[in-house]
Amino acid sequence: MKVSVNPYESPRRLLPADDRESLSFSGTIEEADYASLLSRRDSEAILYGILFGLLMVMSISFTGLLIYALVNRGWSNLVLPAILLDVVLSLGAVFSWRFFRPLHRARRKLKRNPDLISKAKGRLSQQGFEFYDGSTHYWFGPQQLVHSSVTKTGVRIPVAADPYRFLAITARMIDSYSVDVAMRIKQHWIDQAKVNGKDFDEETSSSVVETIFPMPVNAISFRGSISQHQPAIAKGLRNSAIVELVAAMALVGFGYFHSDSHTFMRYGLIAYGLLCLASTVRAWSRYLSCTSMVSWDQQGWIGEHELALLAGSRSAKYSLTKLREQIDHGEVLELQFDAAATCLIARDHFKSEDEWTRVRTFCSTGNS
């Protein structure tokens, strides 16, 4: 079979494959960036969506019944309360839609996590994720990044177990953003995490510290384990869990015990109350997870001006000039930085008493 060729057709150009192994970014993470990468399929968004749907259906149905009653039976003493109830349902639908919108959800989350809005400069590569917020230099290894998300909008980097604590690296900040390149990088993270397991081995950890955060000549290296009882630091989580529990029980109770209620409204309230209970269980589990004993291995170095710390698959380098408070627990030194970060280093992490004394001097000088 002869293939016909169109002499008027413009010649086809084969675009070169984008074989980059890293993506650099620079800019400032803004509220709109966080909102654009906020998940729309989590339990909270689903609950708001269902509530909006229920209230809209109830409001439209109630409006239809009101019009029918006015046309066929005329005005009565029950019409005014019915109109007020219809207005309340309509306002509830409007407010639930307002809360459901990504930008409004983002604002509520960012009130609890203002540190997620910051300067952003760094790189996504097969070795991990480097991030500098203007004062602290962070590095996340593949094990920390397996739950990251890649979309056309950008890359969402989780920084904690809380699903709402993530860095929103959007396409506008990334130099020549490519979804294909970002997906290849993420797949490499997943493959590396499967090979190495949950934590780095000792050789890999040392290599990371030396490569990402090279140690100055006069710095002191350390290595050891830390155990700490996590206090109930998430007061906001506790309050939120209590409010959700009370609201869920109230909805279920109202729908169950008010037999005179409209059947659709009754079972709608019970169903939504049960969904709220499911969300409440998740909220309490997040709160209780903050009240347990945790242990981890860490290593790094500390010098006259900086502290580099690697724990598991994440690392950070802090400037001692940003040291806000130094708390001496005897065998353990607690360092609190302006970046809302706390570091713990112990006496037995160092080779000698002289090194421990020098470290205390470094911290005292940086905190002065």
C-alpha cells in the first residue's frame, strides 16, 4: 500500500525528550498556592459537600411545599415559621458552600499553620527535596516523600503526619515545570524508599550530612538516640475533636428522637451525624497520637554559628543566631529556634566532656 504524502503539510518536528533529573524552584508560597494544592477528597471536604447537598435539597423541597401550601390553602399561622425555617436552611447551604471552597478552607488551615507561608527556594531531585525558607535549610529524603503529590498545579510535599501540613510548591515557582519530570522524580523516591526501608542506614545518613550540609572545620559532630514524651501540644486538635463529637451526637440525637420530623429530614440528619462521627474518630486519633513516648536516632554537627541535624530521612540546618531559647535539662540540651522548631541534643551524643562544654558555649553565644 502506497502512503500518500501531502506536499503542503508543514514538516513535523520531534521535540527532544525532557530527561532532567531535578527541578529547581524559587519564590514565595502564598495562600493561593496552598489552596490550589489542598486536597478536595479528604473527609472534611466530603462532609462539607454532603452537608451542602442535603441543605440544598431540603431547602428546595421545603420551598416547593411552601408554594404548594400557599396556592392551595392560603395563609395560615404555620406559614411564617415555615418561611423562617426555609431561610435558615438556605443560609446553611450558603455557609456550607463557603466553607467548602478551597480558598476558605485554606485560610482556616493556615491560621493554625502560619509557617507554611514563607519564602521558598530549593530543588526536587532523585536524592530528595531541598528547601530554604530564608532562615533555615531543610532536606527531606525519599522515605519522607513517598506520600507527596504531583499534579498539573505543582507538587505537594508533606512535612508531618497531619495531612494539612504540607509545602505547596506550585508550577509558577518551578523553573520550566514538567509533570512528567516530577512524576519520574517521585517514582524514584518510591523505589528508593522500598530499597532502603523506613530509615536510612548509617552509611547513607553520614553521606547525606556530608553532602547536603558539609561540616565546618571547627564544628563538633554528634550521634545518638533521643526519647521524649510528646505532650498534648495540639490543643486546637483537642478542641476541634470535642466540638465535632458534640455536633455529631446532637445531629444523630435530633434525627432519632424527633419522630414528628419529616422523614427525609430525619434520616438525612441521622446519616450526616454518622458521617460526622467517623470524622470525629479521626480527629481524636490525631489528638491522641500527640500524647505518646517517641524515640529516634539522630546525628549531625554543631559549630559556632550553625547546627545541622539529621533524624531518619529528614534534616535541617539552623542558624544559632535564630536560637530563641536554650533550656538546660542537665543531660539534655533543648534548643528552641524562631522557626517554631525544637532540637534536642544529649551529653552522651558527644565523644568527650570537653566537646559537651564547647557545645554549651556555642549555644550560649548564639543565644546572647
